[in-house]
Amino acid sequence: MKISKKFFFKALLLGLFFIILVVSWLAFGDRGFIYLYRMDRERQDYLERIQKLEASNQRLKDEIDRLRSDRDYIEETARKELGLVKDNEVIYRFTEDDK
């Protein structure tokens, strides 16, 4: 049994068409490779955001611990944020004149 070139060519084109169709579906389908890539990028963005928030939380916890236990830090913070001064202490504020 001899297969003609015309039949072989048609079968090859049909097979190639189905392969292209399957690859397109895998790449661009609802759960295809592009969707997976986007979800992976989104996951990475969330992981980075979580790491930043955890670092920020740790800094805040450290500051809370210092405010609870370090009297010098409490004084420094009160002076900086509230402008408090000790008794018999004078604050000089200098401004630049626009000339």
C-alpha cells in the first residue's frame, strides 16, 4: 500500500493545524501560560508587598518597645514631635530672611 504525496501533505497540514490549535489554546486559553505568567507576577508583587509590610511592622514594634522602656527615647520623641522643653531651657528658632 503506497501513500500518495497529496494525502501525506493533507495529513501533515491537518496535523500541523491541530498542533497549532492546541498550542494556541495552551498559551491563550482561560488557564493558559499567559494567565499563569500574570498570576505568578501578581503573586510576586504580593510577596514583595508582604515583606515591606512585615518590615514596617517590625520597625513599629521596635519603636513601641523603645517607648515603653527607654526614657531617653521618650524624651527625644517628645522634644522632636511635640516641641517640649525642660524647665529653665530656652529654644532659639532662626529663620532665613528672603533678601
